[in-house]
Amino acid sequence: MRSPTHLSLRFAACLSALFLSGGCSSSDARARDALGEYQSATAANDLLGARQALLKLVQAKDDVPDYWEQLGKLEASTGSYQDAYYAFSRAYELDRSNVEVVRTVTQLALRAGDLPSALKHADELEVLAPGDPWAKLAKGWAAVTEKHFDEAISTADEILANSPYDPNATVLKGQGLIGLNRYDDAEALLTKQIQGQPSDSGSLQLLARLYERESNWPKLLPVAQRINQLNPTDPTYALIAIEAALRSGNAELGRAESLRLLKPNTPASLVIGVLGLWDDYWSSPQRIDDARKLGNTATNLQSRLAYASFLSRSGSPADAVRLSSSAATLPINAGNAEANAVVGDAWARLGQLIPAKTRLDSVLAFDPGNASALRGRVEVELRMHNVRAAVADAQKLTTVLPNSPSDRLLLARCFAASGNQAWMERTLWSAFQDIPANEKLLAALESTKKGDRDATRELQEEFDRQRDAKLNRGLI
């Protein structure tokens, strides 16, 4: 889609008509004001301001399809596809003859998983623009959804016959080949596409998922790096590159890629993402030294606390106390609760169980949903052999963070400590279903099936199905 800062001719003409209209209704006045705000925002490359102005514009004149179309383009350009789908759907309702709108609403319906609407719009697109590839693509993706992979490949081949490097058709064909377990053919197709079209992010992403499915970390690494270069503002593939480097045994490159992300002003969420990979795949003492230095230079408290928490669980709780104690003031309030939770956990790891529990109790009295404090208190309660309290806190923790594999595993450990094997296995199985394709959960479940080859095989087959479903998502 075109950049939202460049007005389409239709939109510009519509705005000109608004300026020239002699009417002075309140809706016209609001629309003119919104237009002025929109033009100022786009001139300043202020996407948030442009969006707010367009929202005002469609509120003032909600029967003008071009306004909704422009809003949809802006929403799509920022990755807000659900909002873009709504805006383009409104534009479509007001003008069903606009080929670009029908094409776009077809694409967005597919992305949203609204297959019936996508197919309906594809039929309309075929009438409005015979031969438009998106009419065929919609039907091809419907075939993938229905596991008619041969049909999807045939549809893709029809498009590729006229446009050999069409990126959407290539991904469709690649997905069809994967669905037929023709992984080598899919890899060859996608590799050839990337050689001819190095910036085809869709093919790169599908190839990355294919390598991830096969645990082919050396091949995944350069692909993830390439995707990150194409979209440097999205850290998703930067994190995948770090994981691939570490899991392929290239710790130095994994460290270098990590340090490239971990700047003094890096947001805490990204810091946590990188440190989680260090937890799982990098055991060198170098990570302690790096975390200590990075924590000292972090410019925001939440990032500093992320480093402190990592140091604590990695065997250096004294450093965690040093990094977080200045912020862990009393009484507990919204600004210092997390710091106190980190300090309490670090004290526990230093063997100071009573003061640790007292501090964690205080945090949870103020904020019963503080995940760090709940997690820390569970560990303290286990060490103090108060298993019933540990189970209760771990259950609460999994309601606060239902998609955290490590916290589900902690709950299972609590049930195991209580001697409740059935509930431990039930917890692991529920987590395995709720958080699909997670290797840690698979390993934990497999450990409960030792000696049972049939059960172990069934687990692996279910994991493979989950991984394949993950491979299929979000590539349109």
C-alpha cells in the first residue's frame, strides 16, 4: 500500500470539493478543521496525529468512502490490520465499485481469518477486475485452510505462469508444498525466490519458519538477520537471530547480536526478551558480566530491574540487590512495587528467607497481581515447605500470566512437591494445549512418560501438529 502521507487523487479531489463547497453546516466545519489537522500532521510525518485527524474526519462525514479508505491505508501502514479492515469495510459498504477497495478488503479479510468474507469479495473482484490475482489468491488460501494443498499449488502456479516472481503466489505455493510435507521443494522454491527478489519478506518469513520447524539453526540465522535488516524497527527477527546463533553454537555472534539491541535506552520488554534467550541458550559466565555492565548503564528503571532479575536467577543475587535497592523504598507504592519484588526475590536467593517473605508479602498486599512478587513468594514457600501456600500463589500467577510456559512449569513443580502427581500432569497437559509448540512443555511432559513409547510418540506427533499450525499462521 502507498504511504498514508501521500494523498490519492480521489482523496485530494474530495478534499478540494470540501474546501470549495459553500455549505457551512457544523459537519462541514468539523470536516474542514479535521482536514487542516490531517494536512499539518502529514507534513510533520506525525502518523498518530494524522490518524486522530482522520478519525475526526470520518466522524464528521461518515458517508464519504474516500475518507474511510484513507484511514484504512494509514491503519494498515502501522500494522493495525483489524482497524484497517473495519475502515476498508466501511469504504466498501459506501462504494462497492472501487476495485482497490474491494481488493484490499479481500486481503484484509484473509489476514483476519474471515474466509467467507474473503471469498465473497474475491468473487466481486473477479467481476470488477477479471484476472486480478487476488481473486485467485483468496481461493488458494481457502484451499490451504481446507487442506486442499494440491489445489492451492495449482492456483499459485496459474499466477506464477504470468508473473514468475509474484511474492504472494510464491508464499501460497510454498505453504501448499509444506502442507504436502514436500519440505525440500518448498525450501528450493523459497530460496530461488529470494535470490531473484531479495526483499521479498513474505518468502523470507516462510523460509525462516521452515528452518525453525526443522531446528536448522545455522540456516535460520542469516535468514532472520536479512528479515531484520528489511524491517529494523521490528525486533521479532532480531530475537530469532540471537536464538539461532546461540542454538547453532555461535555464542560470540549471539552475544554480538544481543549487544546490538541492548542499548542504555532499550525498552524493558525487549531487554526481557533477550535475557530470556540468555537464560535458555547461553550458559557462559560472560552473560553475568554483560548483564552487570548493561544494568549499570540502563537509563530506565524497568530495564534496570530486568537486568537485576536476570542476575538474581543466574546466580548473582547480590548484584541484583545492588541494582534495585535504591528504588526499593518503603512504603510500597505503584512506583516502587516491582523494585521491592526484585529485592525480595534476591534476598531469598541469598538465604534471607524471612525478610524476603516479609517484603514480598508487602508487595502483594499492595498489588495482589504482581507477577514478580508472586513468583518470588512461591519459591520462598517451597523452600519453607509451605507447599499449600506455594500451590495457591502459583495458581494465581498462572491467571496473571496465562501464556508463560515457565510459570506453568512452576505450578507443576508445586503440585509435584505436594505429592499430587495427577494434578502435576494435568497442569502440564493443559499448558501444552494452551501454549502450543513449546519445547520446554514438551520436554516436561515427555519426562512423565518415560518408558511408554506409545505415549511419547503421540506427544511428539501432537507437538509436530502444533508446530505445523504455527507455520501456517500470519503469512498473508
